[in-house]
Amino acid sequence: MVDADTVLQGMQERDKWRHRVELLERSLDEVRDHRRRIAQRLKRLERDLARLRIVSESVLEIAHRPPHYEVRSAPRGPLL
């Protein structure tokens, strides 16, 4: 026959482990939420970097073009 102390210890042990599992589940939810926010931030940064790459390539392309100035001579004769 099982005595009351053994049953009580079993119930306390079960409650202790149930509490630990609940803490681990909450911790896992927090980690998943944090991971989701980091993934969103990473996507935003990748999108911003892609835009910056396009702009910087455009700027470099313009900067490396040879200048093509149209040279005009000064008008000859009176300015009227």
C-alpha cells in the first residue's frame, strides 16, 4: 500500500516538472518571437543594402563617365 507521504512527494515532483516545462515553453516562445523580429530586421537591412547598391553604382557610373563638354566660343563682334 502506498502511504500519503509518497503520494504527496509524487505530486510535488509532478508540479515541479510541470512548472519547469511551462517556463521552458515561455522561454521558447520568447526566443521564437525574438528570432522572428531579427529575421524581419535582416530582410529590411538586405532591402536597404540592395537600394544603396543601386544608388552607389549609379553614382560611380556617372563619376567615371568622361566629361563631354560642349565648347562654345565667345560671340564675335559687338554685343548688341
